[in-house]
Amino acid sequence: MSGRARAALRPLAAAAMLLVAAAATLSAPTDDAVQSPVETVGPAGRTVVSRLAEADVHGVQAARRLALPAGSAERDSTTSGVWIVVDVTVACRLTPCGFGESRLQVGGRSYAPSPIVPGASFATMNVGPRLRYRTSALFEVPRSALAAGRARLVVQGARTMALEGVPVITMRLPDAVRTSAAVRSTVLVGAAS
Amino acid sequence: MTPWLRANRAGLIAIAVALPLLAVLLVPVQLIGVTRTEVVEEVPAGASGRLDGLRYSVIAADEFGRTKGLTTPAGTTLVAAVVEVRTTDQRPVAATCSFTLSAPGAGGRADWDPQQPFDSARYGYRRGDGFAADCSAAPTGRYRAEVVFLAPEGTARGASVDVTAPGAPGTTQVLRLRLPAAPAPTAAALPAR
């Protein structure tokens, strides 16, 4: 190859390498994706198990207000949005854990669980392993979020590391918004398998 | 050496040095903050073991559940153990220590934190008088701690009480005290020191 041809090839080769670099950058997973735990996905009504936690969603309601458990201090739960009340049984598997880092994913947005219920609730509980607790996970979302039709509940504790597994439950959102939805007290229901 | 290699040797040497250097630098960064747990001794049931200048032994252990008149939910039980702690000629270095229940099972070894006295009382469990409820890193003389754990039925079989104390920087030391295979007389019935 002549020196002139080689000189002409250099900028082309450089441009090709830039294109490859751009493609690699654009297709690379985001930091969030790299550092997020690995999801074990299952539908509502089935126990979804990861290494550190398990969860089983029994039902979902949407309501404008919450009917807190008897004996709870009075709390104003009126919202301009809507409450998503998820009836769920959860268990830690190897270590004491909580579920405060859980989130409800609806239409590309994530919502943190509400700690509005005083005492032990889905957002604040810290429980021992291999024990199943039934509770209500509460999420305050905009009314427009219901249009998505479906949601994902990511059940995650505070000490979940990257590459750790988390259960994710997919569920259908209700079409109708009730005036009020009953919130369960957090109750130990038995031993996990 | 080809002319191309000769022309680019500086860059090639830089890459050959930089890549392993990056790997060496980045791997330890991921490990910063990760505490390594080291089991210093597995003590057979009935024997005593030493950790950080203190000598520990389980002198009684049992499961307390519905069959013994408690109101624990079906499938769950309270595992109680009395741990005797004695000073030795060596002064403890660590400022803290803690007790956990540890038991093997499906998915790996699980750990339970002790119940607070008001938690175990909720199920009808009565603690013995004169027992400490937790570990003391700087005791004077001998003391007995009554530690109670909420766990699935049958957990006590093959379980141990782990005494945990900080070790060298980045490490945690664990003394594993095996519980007796056949439960000893009830912990709460033991006389206080």
C-alpha cells in the first residue's frame, strides 16, 4: 500500500473506532442497572423467592383514603393522588431484614413505600429470617399512574448489595378507585418453608 | 520488531501497564466497607470457649412454643438460651459484643437477633429474674444472660448461639456455641446467680 493510501486510511480508521466507541457507550448498561440487584420476577398469587427474601402478593386495591388498623393513632391519609394498597406476605430468608428500600414501579416511575402506619409496617418492619409476616404495603401515587394498568413490586431490604437477588412481583392495577381501603396490621403468620 | 510496533511501542507499554494497574486499584475499592466474619472457634455443647478475653458457655437451652402454653403463631417457637460469661486474666479489647442465634438450613446459615423482653412477653414467655438480656463487653466478674429468639419450630436442633465481637479492622470475630442436641431444662427455671 502506498504512503498516500495509508495516510488516507488513518482518518477513516479513527472515525470507525470513534463509531465503535460511541456504540459501546450507548449500549452499555447504566450505573443503576449495573449496581441494581438481580430480579427474580413472578406474578401476584405466587411466592416469589430470592436468596435473601420472599414475597407473595394476595391482592391490590386503589383508594382515596386509608382505613388504618384499629388502635392506630389517627392519621390524615387524604391524598390528591391515590393510595395503592398491596396485601402481601413477606419473609427474610437468611438474616434479619426490613423492606424499606422496596418500591412500586408504575409506568417507568418508582414509588417508595409510605410509613404512614405507626409502629411496625411494611416500610419500617425489621424481622428475623424464615418467619412470614402479612402486612399492607402502601404507596401514594398520582391518579394518572393507574392508567398504566400494571405495576411491579420490588421487595428490597436496606442491606441488599449489587448482584444480590430481589423478588419482584408483577400485578394488575385495579380499574376502580375505592373511597377507602383497609390497612392490615403487620402480623406474624407462621414459619417460611 | 515491525515498524508499526516500533512506532506505537510507547502507547502499547502504557496500555500494558495501565490495565493491570486499574484492575489492582479497582478491586480493593469494591471491598472497602465489607466486613469479613471469622469464626474463631466452634464450641461443642456443654463446653466453653474464649473470645476477646471473656469465657462463654451455654448452660441451658430450650424451645418454648404452643406445646408449652405460649401463644407463638403456628410453626414458630421461642428459642431461649442461658449464656454464662466469665472474665479471664485477659482484659477485653472490643467495646461491644452481641448474641445471635445461628442455624443451618435450606439456602444457607440463618441468623436471628435476640427478642427484646417486651417482645417475648407478648407470647407469654416469662424471663428468669437476675439474668442480663444482652451481651456486656466489659463485665465485672461472672454474669448470666438469658437470650430469647423467635424462630421456626425445630430451629434449636443443630443451632448455636454466636457471640460476635469486633476483631482486627475490617473483621468480625465469632465464637460459635453449639446448643445441646436434647434441650436442657428450661432456661427460665435456672436459678439466678
